[in-house]
Amino acid sequence: SDTGWLFAADFDAVPDAGVGAFDVEGRSILLSRFGEKITCYENACAHMGMPLDGGEFKDGILTCPHHQFQYDLESGECLTAPEVQLHTHAVRVKGNSVEVKLS
């Protein structure tokens, strides 16, 4: 469906091989870019819900700044506790706009 998509950021505002926190409709989300691919997750650690922005990001892995849980930002998988993962949101690119569908 083409309804429910919200503007999150300009494509160029999402760091290539990096991650950024963005506010959409009062919710904090993480956008990460790997070349042309963008992923979107809730800005909340699957461990205790603490914000992940400000954590160390290296080689596609984000480390929670609070309890050091690690996440693969291409898949959302938690590398520390494989039974949990980041809360994913649908994301698409239209022109230079990154749009998300919050779940």
C-alpha cells in the first residue's frame, strides 16, 4: 500500500557506512546506509529499551552505549543475544527522500 509512508530524511543526510538518529512523528529512529541500501530501526536497544544513538559504530556493527549489546545494522540481528533483534520499520527511497512506515 502507498499509504502510511512518512518523510524521515534526505538520502544524503543518512551517513554512508554509518548511522544517524532521526525524529519522525515524535519517535526516534535509526537510519543506516550501506551504499544504496537503507535500513530503519526503532532507536531502542532490544535489551532494555535504552537509546542506541551515541553508541560506537564500526564495520556495520552498532554497540549500545549503555550495556554494550551489539547489533548488525544490515539485518537488525543482536550479536550479543541472538534470540532478540532490533524493532524494524519499513523504509523506502523516493528520489532523494527517505520514507518510513512506522509499525
